[in-house]
Amino acid sequence: MLEGAKWRQVSWRKGTKGRLTARFAAMRVRIADGAPQRIGSAGAQHMPGEEAWLVGEHRSNGERKYYLSNLPADTPIRPLAGAIKARWICEQAHQQLKEELGLDHFEGRSWTGLHRHALMTMMAYAFLQSRRLDQAGRKKRVLGPPPKPTLPAVRQAIH
């Protein structure tokens, strides 16, 4: 579907070795996840559902990736690519929470217990990340106004 689409070189953020770029194309499609309907002898077939973005990525190493996104129809390609690429950061954080901090070791039976366990591992992760950034001498860049109260204020209060 994306072969005839306009492919553009997009940079979504600056990495340690310069700007991160790849070629992207996007188009609106309807996914067949709507209500099931019986069509002749074929059994239950899903009808077209809501519109979504079909996004293609051609990486510099020749690899091709394809994604679906439910971002609004008026989203430009650069924020669309940025949102897709931000997923990697979330996956890395989740993997570290499981491997280094024991998020996957919960064996309780209550919803409250699970939430407490998840909260404690996330607090430990946030603390370790702040220590890593301090040790590296870097500050985390945050776009937009800081949340109230600010993280440095909370950190200062617990030191």
C-alpha cells in the first residue's frame, strides 16, 4: 500500500552520534477490526473499523518496518515518526524494570499488592536513573513546563 506513497527523510531526535534519521511514508487506512459479519459461507468476517495511520520506515541498513498508529488524522509525519520511535525507550525501561529491579517477580494475588510492587520498582528505577545522570554529569532535557512539584525539588527534599 505504501509503494506509491511519498517517502521522506525524517529526523526524530538527536542521538549520541548525531541526528537520528530514516525514510518514512504514512497514509490513512481502515483496519479490518470492525464488527464481525457473516458473509456467505465464509463465516465471520471483520468489517472495516476506525481509521488509523499505516506508517512505513526504511532504515539506512536496508531494513523495513511497518507500524499502525491511532494518532489524529492531521498529525504531521515528523511527530508521527517521533511517537513511533519513542516506543523503544518505553520498551527499554520496561525490560530494565523486569531484569534489574524485579518487576516480574511479583507473586501476590491482590490488585493492591501488584500496584504497590509496580510502584516500588518504578520509584527504584527513577532513583537509579537520577543517580546515573548525576554520575554522567548530564541533566535530563524536558520539553514544556515542569510538573508541580518539580523532580529536583522532591529530590532535594529527600536528600
